[in-house]
Amino acid sequence: MAASKSTNQYPRNVLRRIVKAHSGCNISKNADVLIYLDYALFLEQLVKEAGIDAKASGEKQITARNVKKAKDTVLKKFRA
């Protein structure tokens, strides 16, 4: 059975235009995919760290305060 196409496809051309506008450089054929994957990994790690912070403070849900606390830690990991 063939896999059906998802209706929520990632618009590659939009990301390519955004990256090109901010960097002023052309990007290679598959660089946009790597940028998207890095972004998805960043968000996953941010939610994980915010969840740890929420549990440590005794909360049941992740709040904006938890995300703000975790943001600096996660950004340091991704900039290295």
C-alpha cells in the first residue's frame, strides 16, 4: 500500500526565502532541510528542559516562565 501524502507539508520554498533574505547568500539544495531539522531538535530540547523545570518547581504543566528559564540553557547547547 502506497503512503499517502500529508496535507500539512513543510513549505521548503518559504524557508529558503527567509534564510536567503536574512543571510544574503544562496543556500545549497538540501540546506533548508538541515535548518528545519535543527529547528525541530531545538524545540524538542526546549520542551524537555522546560518540563524538567516545571517538575522541579512542582507544576503540572509547562508555562511560559519555564520556557524562558530553559531558553538560555538550550541556546547555549545549540550555539556550541
